[in-house]
Amino acid sequence: MANVTVIGAQWGDEGKGKIVDWLSERADVVARFQGGHNAGHTLVVGEKVYKLSLLPSGIVRGTLSVIGNGVVLDPWHFRDEVAKLKGQGVDINPANLQIAETCPLILPFHRDLDGLREDASGAGKIGTTRRGIGPAYEDKVGRRAIRVCDLAHLDDLDLQIDRLTAHHEALRAGFNEKPIDRAQLMADLTEIAAFILPFVKPVWLTLNKAKAAGQRILFEGAQGTLLDIDHGTYPFVTSSNTVAGTAASGTGLGPNAAGFVLGIVKAYTTRVGSGPFPSEQENDIGQRLGERGHEFGTVTGRKRRCGWFDAVLVRQSVAVSGVTGIALTKLDVLDGFEELQICVGYKIGDQTFDYLPAHAQDQAKAEPIYESIDGWSDTTAGARSWADLPAQAIKYIRRIEELIGCPVTLVSTSPERDDTILVRDPFAD
Ligand code: GDP
Ligand code: IMO
Ligand code: MG
């Protein structure tokens, strides 16, 4: 099975976009399968920087790109992102970009509700991207959603709109928000439908045909395993399953389609938004990691929290996603540190743990147990072969492999597409 499923193995922003772009040269199709435009995937190609939130990263190379049914789609954002990328010279048309008919839509009142809830939550806020992701998934599971295929049947939508707006009116009233302007909503949907519909296809069929023809499918995960609705640091998570298993349900391919599961792992740890982060460094070290790694959110511009590599969390992600190999990114950010710490366990009260317990209170109290390892003074930045790496950087990589129980498949040493070391070709497996 020559498919590859890329997932984030931490709290997102591990460098999935760069790796998907790099791999997409050898893929026939690139598919997003969950999340929405809460993602921010950065691709650096020479002088050009592309930031994608909803579109699969394969589109930059012109590879057939599909948005699977597991994605929640804001149609107005879709139009804006297409326009932005076209402005950067990317060729986008219904022949190279497809949207699943069954994607639930993110509507303006989903975005409102996301913001209203965050504003009302004070210290308990999740720190969402405020893009309506959670409310849109709630309506999907609540069987109230308006889906992409409904855009072709707007005249026949009254009962569905009744059900959906009745639900939201009650919520909005609780926030003293003005009612939904139904006429405006229908006018907006009618207007955007004309732009969206040419891209809409039975994506499950496209992918199954590609699979039958022996084509290479590259699945592009968004967010990371610690943000997974089931396996993450609940409730400080996103509202979708981010694990590799979702590649199947979020596109309409069977579970044997995932192929090589490539976990993207940053050589240290970052998190944006609230929630537990045992190895966080709220000190000079965190500051230095943030500055060297340019750790600011792609979507919201928020400063990302930074800390040491947490081998316990990544080992857990490797297990719950069935990761075959990892791509270790941003190794260059660690250049020049005299000593590095790796979290190898937690102390909670008088107990020690070699995994992160499920309860939010335990997670908040988890104190990291560190192992020290010497850093390196030479640079890894821009290295393109194993031989270019300082011996101590190789030791760091080998120790990570041991601790997480998974081999390194790729190493990334700068934002640039080609500053990538291939250890083992995931498509060859
Ligand atoms: P994603 O959400 O997982 O796609 O990651 P983001 O794009 O949000 O964040 C990763 C950031 O790190 C982006 O700005 C990338 O250009 C950058 N990046 C990716 N790989 C490397 C690397 O190996 N070294 C450095 N210094 N930056 C990298
Ligand atoms: P990529 O694909 C990092 C975080 C938000 C917040 C939580 C819930 O670029 O790695 P949501 O808007 O999804 O309801 O927010 O999840 N979050 C991300 N953090 N990278 C992402 O995507 C994220 N997408 C959502 O900051 O803590
Ligand atoms: Mg990102």
C-alpha cells in the first residue's frame, strides 16, 4: 500500500504543511480528512511563503487535492483562500480541487457562537481559533447541519433551516444576541453556492478509483493527536478526531487505505491556546525556543507556548495513531543549546506515570521528570544529509527514537522545502 497518512503527534504546528508539500511531489492525490480552517499549514518554496488553512497543501504543486467529508467547510473562507493562493500564482480549478458533497458547512452563526462562548468563559476558555469549528461539528453530530450538497437544493431547505436556526436562536438568546437574519442567510448561501458547486464531487468515489488504479494517496492531517477530541487533553482540544484512523472515515476509504502513518514531531514542544503542558518553559528557555522557532500561530498570530521535548506524549501519540515512522522537524531551533532536557515521565502527587492520565486535574498537576542530554554547538540549519548533522544531534535523534519506540523517517532542518533529510521513503513501504 503506497499511501501515506501525515498526522501531527503533538499539539499541532509540528510542520505538517512543509512535509506534506515535500511528499506531494510523489503523490497522485492529497486529501484533507478532518478539521477546517482552524489549521494553518506553512510552505516555504524559495522566496515564496504559502499559508493554507482549508485547502490541501498538495494544491501548491497542482497535485489533485480533495477536501474529504470529515472536514467542516466555511464556504466564504474557501473562496477567499482560493483567491489568495491564485494571487500567489497557484493554479486552482475544479479539475485539481474537489470538495466532498457531505462536508458540513460552517455558517456565520457558528463563528458567532464560538466567539461568544470564548468571551463568556473567562479563565476557563479553550482558546479556540474562533472560526466556528466546534459549533459546526456539534450541528453535524446533532443531525442539524447544512451540508455542501444542500447548496444545490436551496429551494428545498426550509425544514432543515428551521431546525438549525431554532437551535441557534435559543443559544443566541442566552447571550442576548440578535436573531439570525434568515433572508440574509439564504441570500448569502445562494450567492456562494455558485462559486462552490463546480468543485463539489463524490470525493469517496474519486479516491476509491484512485486506490483501484494503484495511485498514491497522501492524507494530510490537521491539528495534532493531543488536540484529538477523544485522545487529547480534553476539554482543551479541537472538535474532531485528529488521529490517523480518521483518514478513512473522513474521506470514504476503508481502514486499510492509510498506508504508512507518518507522525510529524517537533524536536521540542509547542502549544497554542489553553490547557495542560507539562514540559512548558515559562522562562528564558521558552523565550529562546519561541524566538528561534518563530513560534507565532499561523491562523491567529498568537504567541505559541514553548517547552522541552516530551517523549511521554509522543510515545502515546505513536500508539493511538499507529505511527509507522516520524518526521522530526525544527531540529535547527535547538542549535546552540548547551544542554537539552527530554521529559521521560510525570510525577503527580506521590505517583509516577509513564503516560498522561486522562483527567484534566491530573494533567494540570503533572510534573515532568527530565533526562538531560548534551546539546551541540555546530549548526544543523539547512542540513540535507545525515552526514551534515553534528554527532550530538544524531545522539539526540537516536535517544528520541528509543524513548518513543518509533524510527525517524525524515528530518527537517529549516522551513525551506528542500532542507529535508530522507532516512526512509514512506511511499516505498
Ligand atoms: P503545521 O500546522 O504543522 O503545518 O505547522 P505550521 O506551518 O503551523 O508551523 C510550523 C512552522 O515552522 C512554519 O512556519 C514552518 O515554515 C516552520 N518550519 C517547518 N519545518 C521547519 C524546520 O525544520 N525548521 C524551522 N526552523 N522551521 C520549520
Ligand atoms: P494546525 O493544523 C495548533 C487549537 C486552538 C485551541 C484548540 C481548539 O496548524 O496544526 P478550535 O478552533 O479547533 O476549536 O480550537 O485547538 N488548534 C490548533 N493548535 N495548530 C492547529 O492546527 C490548531 N487548530 C486548532 O488553538 O487550543
Ligand atoms: Mg499550523
